[in-house]
Amino acid sequence: MCRIRLNSDQGFQYRHRLWRDALHDAGLTQSMSRKGTCLDTAVMEGFFSHLKEEWFRIQQPETIEQFHAGLTEYMQWWNTTRIQKRLGYLSPDECRAHTTAIT
């Protein structure tokens, strides 16, 4: 079972007890790289770069409803259809299914 992870840097606000408690209450797992190790952050920054270029700057939603619907649709497309070189030219869902079938 995949747990939903929220990635952030090590800023004060992300280390604060109230923030960590809010994540826990929402059923989220916090993900922060150690100081000087930006591997998690680099992956997320890459994703947000794609999100902005492939969806946000093209669609330019004007309402929160348009934003939510469009983002939901983009995430569905990202996970099921968009192939990625780093995943062996598979979509994330295809890669996950392939990995699960092997183990």
C-alpha cells in the first residue's frame, strides 16, 4: 500500500510541531531530505516544473473549481498515461504494476 507523502524543505514552518501534527491528523507522511541532501526536493521541483509547463501555463484556471478539476485531470494523466524516461518509458502506474508483478 502506498502512503501519501508530503515533501518539503527543512524550513522552520515545516519542522514546527503544529505542522507535523496537522500532517499526521490528515494521514500524510512528511518527507524531508537531510541537510545537504536534496534528492526528494529535486524530484518534487522537477514535477512542479512539468506541472507548470504542461498544464498551469496553458490552462490558466480562473477559479478554484477550475484549478481543482484541471489539477485532478492532470494528475490522472500524469499517473496513467504520461511516460517517463526515468521509469523505463512507462507511466508511473505501469511502472508500479510492473514492479509489483516482479516482487
